[in-house]
Amino acid sequence: MAATRSRPDQGYIDQDSDAGQDSDEQPLGQLFSELADNLQQLMRKEVELAKVEATEQAKRASKAGAMFGAGVTLGIFGLLLLLFAAAWGLATVMNTGLAFLIVSILCLVVAGLCAVLGRKRLAQIRPPQETVQTIKQDVQVAQSALKRGLSAEPAPTSKGR
């Protein structure tokens, strides 16, 4: 479809008038509008990236939490086993005090190993590094663009005066 070309004082708009202009000739308001649009789009992408990274970290945290929970559960069962072992069988085979000690040490060692492994995995979880880095870069780019835009003198416009 061909663009309507006529003079602006006749009420028609030249639809392709901006197509041949340099970016140096664009009005400052239009540049800031484009900057705002680009920043909005950039922030949406950053939020999207943060969601993906947070999902990955949540999966890791879930696995680490399960390991830690297994350690706690085994610790509780260890205490129950300690009571049952002392009451039912170990008292007839050996000294009751020694039976309590053997079972409790065995259960607590397994529980301690699970808890230590779960804690190490939780300690490995970090904030989304890529998102933090790109946001810092984006802020620097935006600041330098604003400084350049504010320090530049406005281009002369030809309005027929």
C-alpha cells in the first residue's frame, strides 16, 4: 500500500516521512520514548531470566531439603530404635548400657552424615548470578545513554519560520 504524500497543512499525514531520517535527526522525545520501550522490554526479559534461574535453584533446594529431612527423620527413628533395642533384645545378649551405646552411636552416625550432606548442598545454592550481572550491565548502559542524551544539544528543527 502506497503512503499518502502531501503537505501537512492540508491535513494529510506523510506516513513514510520518518523512514529516511537518520537517528541523529529524531526528536529527543522520540528517542526517550524508544529508550523507555527498550528498557521495559529489557526488564521483562530480565524478570523472565530470573524466573528460570529461580526455578533451577528451587529444584536444587528441594533436593537438598529432602536430604536434610531424611537425616532428621533417620535421627528420630534412631531414637525410637534405641528404645526398642534396649527393651527387647540387647539386654539379654550383653550389658544393657553397652547395647544402648552401640545402637545410639550407629543411628546418630547415619543421621549426622545425612544432615551434613544436606547442609552442604543447601550451602551451594546461590542467587541467580547471570541475572544479577546482566541487570548491573543494563543499569550502566542506561545511565551512560541518559548522560549522553542529556549532555547532547538538541538538533535544530526546520518548522518553516
